[in-house]
Amino acid sequence: MKGKKRFIALAVALVLLAASSVIYILAEGGTYTEHMLYARNEYVSEEHISASVDNEDVVRVDRIYFDDERIINVDFTAISPGDAMAKVELDLSYYNDDSSGVQSFYIPLHVTSQGIMIQRRTLNFDGYVLVEFAIIAGLVLVFITAAASFIECQKKAWYSYSMVAFGGVALFCLSIIVVVVYGMHWMNNFGTFLINFLSTGSLFAMVSAPLMLFISVLISVSNIWLIHNEGFRAQNMLGIALGVVWIAALVLLLRSNTRLRSIDMSIMGQISDCVAYVVSFMACMLLSTIVCAYLSTKFKPPHDKDYIIILGCCIRPDGTLTPILKGRADAAIAFEKAQFAETGKHAKFVPSGGQGADEVISESEAMKRYLMEQGYPEEQIIKEDKSVNTFQNIQFSRDKIIADAGTLDGVKAGVATTNYHIFRSYILAKKHGLNAQGISAKTKWYFFPNAFLREFVGLLNDKKFKIAAVILAILLFYIVSVQLLGMTIVSY
């Protein structure tokens, strides 16, 4: 409930920010004041300055005056939609013989169909500072909301794809905020604000390139090692494929010349920037996946479990446990012993795993025999011997628990598996409505990168519509911003 209120408050705040900006712009956008920073001279007065426009049906000059800092201000008012070129003349010949005489400044103005006047060179309009504030404030609010949700998930051990998404969005927003705020010391108009904003994707890609290159190489190497030790399977090639694609994308982006305070307006430049944004967003999601999967292995579940599910894997030809499966069973035994010592409460074991074509007995039967060898009575063990994959491990074990307990209400379970598998266990337990937490067993290092990749692919599949919506929103903002920048006049 608290999480829902947080997102409702975020939605309301974003709507209010957007609405207040639009209302203010529509109310004040019919006028525009140009600040002439050049004229910091105590000898110049209003009588030495004149202003005119070449199209008085579109824009008219209202007044010319100095502010407290002796900066010339020229007020314009919109008359009708269209374009006009304003000319401001400054007569300096009267006080300095070396003066160049009359100096002219040209101000390109555009009035939209909504009556909003825009200075085309800088994209300034009355209220642009408010729009900049609203955009940054919106990003900060999204970051705070996503970060708070991520922290809440971590504290309550709600390891899920939602937690990954929260972390990824928070990281992505933070990268934009840092770049934009860093550039604010030289931003003095809305055009440079947009350029700074649009450069974020490429900048993030370039800054994160060493880390992402390391991750790509690590995933590829781990997959090669995994294939060498575990045999060739299609899923063991995912890391190599991702590594190749990611490295190619990084090379493409690093070869582009997009830098802070500049934008390549060509078609290829725009495509490169769009790719940079998507790659940066996906990089944030991958980094969040790695962090979440790692944190799930470090969480120490409380000793209050009613059942401990032990996820199966292959057994030896003689029916004994392989080192990986023995590690899972030993982790479950260690947890149960610690729980009984602390609380006096026993947990029932649910060894889960069917019999493969090359196995003499089911994996669950092999684990049951091992548990009984460790001194546990048969009545404390509930076999699940029909499952053939992790999804069925959780599903069929849940059914066994319901059959034994009569309900899932109030039932607390643990899932003992190797540490690289912990995050997936949380995901599947949640899908099956099981209140379960992971009990981690150590395993070989080369399993981890492939596990991170599997969860990253799982995230993309599970949240595909929401992720697609975020990417479309990013690209839409980019396209609109580029169209605005296309209005600018560079030279005269």
C-alpha cells in the first residue's frame, strides 16, 4: 500500500509540474524580453537605443529599458503566428571617437499557433527557466521514488524484476541529473539546456564504456568456460552474443563525435544519439540486475521457516549427490540446524527434482537419502519427484506444501539453491504466490555472469511493455527536442 501511494504521489507531482509549466507558458508566452548583455556601460541610456521589427503584423516592440545591472532589456509582444526579425541598434558614436558608431543586433523571433514567442537563436521564451526547473524536478522526483522503492525491496527482501526496474530507472535518472546539473554553470539559454540533455546518452555510454566492456568480456569468457565445463547449450551462448553486440554498440558510439554542448543534427548523428540513449538505459538495467542478483545472495533470511525447498540438479550415476546438489542440501541442513538452535522450531524439507533419463533414481530421492543419512527422520521430509526444471521445482513444491499444511496463508518457506540461482528462486516463488526467501549455497564463479544475463533477459521479457514505454518516451523527448533545435538560426 505504501508503494502504491508513493507512485500515486509521483504521478500527481509530475502532472502538477507539467500543468503548471504549460499554464505559465500560455499565460506569459505572448511576451518576450531580450536581455542585451553587451551594454554594460554607464554612458549609454535609453535614448541611444532603438528597436524595430521587419514584420509588425507578427511582433511589436513594447519598450526598451535598463535593469539594475545596466543591462538593456527589450520587450516584445506577439501579435499573430509567424516569423519576424527584430533589430536593436546601439548608437555609441557620441561618446568615443574610436567607436564603430551604430552597432546592430538581430533577434530572430517565432510566434507559435498558441501565441508563444520563441527567440530562435537560443530557443528562449518567457518561462523557459521554469520549464528547465520542472524537467529537473521531475527527474529528481522519479529518481527519489525509484530509489526509495529499490531500498524498500532490499530491506524487505522483495527481490524481483520490479526491484531491478526500480534500480535501473534510478540509475538512469541520476546519470541525466548529474550531467544536466553539471552543465548548468554555463547554460544561459534553453537551447544549450536541450543540447546538454540530449548529450547525456552518449556521455553515459562513453563514461561507462570501460565498465561495460569489462562486463561484456567477463560474460563472454564465463560462457566459454561454462561451455567447456558444462557442455554446449543454446542458453550458454547468450553471454557471447550479448558481449559481441554490446562491444559493437560501444565501438559505434565511441566513434561518434557527440560531445557536451554540441549535437550532430544529421540523420546518422540523430540515430547514433538515439542508440546511445537506448544502450545507456539498457546498461543501467543490466547493472541493476547484477546488483539485485548479488544482494539476493547476501541476504540472511530469518529463522522462522516452516518448509525448506531444496532445488534439484543432476546426480551421479550411482545415485549420490553431485558437489553442487550436495552444497544445496548442506545449506538447507545448516539453516535448519541454526533455526532449531535459535528458536526450537524444526522446518520440513521439500527436496525437489524428478528422475532424468540417465539417472538411476529421482533427484528428490537422492536428496531424501542424504538427509536421512544426516539424521533427519522420514516424516520431516516431503519428496517432490515430478519436476524437470526450476519453474516446476517451485510450482510442484508449493503444491506439496499446500497438501501438507492445508493452505499457504501464514506459511514461510526457504529455497535452498546455489547462490547464482537465488534471484531466480525469488522470482519464481513470487509468481507462484509462495512466501519464500533464498538460502544460498556457494558455487563456481563462472555460473554468475550467465545467471546475471538470464535475469536480464527475464527482466526484458517480464517488463517488456513497461520498458518499451520508457524507451518510446525517451525517443519521443529526443525527437521533439531535436525538432526544437532545428528551429535555431546559426548565422545571418
